[in-house]
Amino acid sequence: MNIEDIEIKRDLRVVFMGTPGFSVPVLDALIKNYKVKAVVTQPDKVVGRSGKIAKPPVKILAEEYNILVIQLDNIKSQYEEIIDLDPDLIVTCAYGQILPKELLDYPKYGCINVHASLLPKLRGGAPIHRAIMNGYKKTGVTIMYMAPGMDDGDIISSEEVEILDTDTASTLHDKLSKLGSELLIKTLPSIIDGTNSRTKQKEEEVTYAPIIKPIDEKIDFSKSTIQIYNQIRGLNSFPGAYIMLDGKRIKVWESKIIEEYYPEKLDGEIVNLTKDGIVVKTHNGVIVLTVIQPEGKGKMNSRDYINGVKESLIGKIIG
């Protein structure tokens, strides 16, 4: 890097916009390599019955570095506060709101987004969960120019990772967050000197990753074994898949596939209890629920739950 490049990097006015834990390694890498003038994030939230106020994870990091934090309820009507900072570059990562065109058009080097999928696959707010739930074998991170639509801007760079059969949303989250921070730092110099590539997304290849809703969390045993297995690990560690048994909600955190089949049994029927857990009939086989969490209790091995239940579970239908 020559003297001129060092001067540009040092004087570059960068504004970062993000909110959850996924954004933290990306912001941390940016702070260590560039001058971050401000961090824009969502407002603090009240969590739990105690009414405790929780700061967004990126706010906590920004305060550690004494960086200005701006928290906006509605970016579409409050964007002028960011323009007043005169940013040369805006970097977003899981910010949670769509930026208005006035803001997208302002920075000299544009508005750059770090997205946790291989665009145009999995546009939307839950690409990590949906990659696993949909049975994808690979995913990745895309650095892109932001556009008025949802994740539809031109692609600058991308890098992929394999999704292992043992991956959960939690493990994949950590892999992609680290990858995103590395790819951003690797890509930014070409954006600043104007040598980066810019590729339009192929609309015919678009898929979506809508945010997780309560309907996505309940396990439907009329689905295939692999679909249920993917659902359970795709919702681990948040918000968690669940079943209804005897009118009570039980979270299911881990499961196991075994080669058994009970064609005469009903979908959702508990057909066996083993050392590994609760064996349940699915549309095309069985699945073993190995780690669960009954209402009002902590996570436990299903075997411990079985030992604590007085009546037999075999033959019961999971709702």
C-alpha cells in the first residue's frame, strides 16, 4: 500500500450500521482497519419480565471504542442525522431496516452491505436459519452494493462455506460472521480504489429467507425425517423448534436420524424410547428427539425426561 492509499484509508469517514451479535465481528474488523465515525443501530429494548433494558450488541462494542452511537426508530424519516456526518462510505450488516434512496446515494464510495448468503439465494432477514432448514449444502457471505429493494443490489464479492450435517444455526452463524468480517476487509480496498467487480444478480435464481415466525417453530411430523431434522438444527439456538405433548410445549434442541420404519403407526406417534431419546414416527421414517426443554425447565437429555415421567409415553401422539 503506497502513501496515498494510507492517507485515503486514514481519512475515510466510515459509518457502520448493524444491530445483532452477527454484526459485532464485522464492526470490530472495520474499527481495527478504518476510522469509524459513527455506529447506527436499533434502539435499546426491554427484555424479560424484569423490564431490563438491553443494548444492541454493536452498541456495546462501539462504546468500548468510544465511538458515537446513533439509535434511530425509523431510518426513512431520520436519515438526515447520518448525512450530517458526511460519510464517505456506509457499511451495513444485519441492520434491520431498509435504507432510503437519499441515504444510499450520498456516500462517495457507496453503501456496502455484508449479507449472510450467496446472493441471489436467500434474500431476506433469516438467511442462516433458512439455509439449514431448506437443506442447503453450502452457503456463504456476499458483499454487495445496497439498492432500494431487499438485498437486490449488485454483487461485489462472495465466499462460500460448506454446511455440515452437524451444523446448527448457532455454529453456522459464527462461521459466517467471521467470514463476513474477513471478506469485508479483503474487499474494501478495491471499492475505495475503484477496481472492484460489480455483478448484477440473476433474478431467475432468486430465493428468499423470510424472518422466522411462530408457525415455523412447531414441528409437523407429517413431513419427512430429514425436513424435521433440518428444522430442529436450523432453529438451534434461537428461537428453537417445539412440540406439544399432553397440552404442554416442549422445545426440541437436538435430534438424531435412525433407520427404522413403522408404517402402521401414525405420524407424530411415539413408537419407542431408547437410551438416545424419544423415537417419533415421521412421514417416511422416525426421528429421535435427543435434547429437549420442557416448559419452565432447562435443557435436558430426553432420557432424563423419560425417567422422570411416571406414565408410559409410547403410543402418545405429539400435537
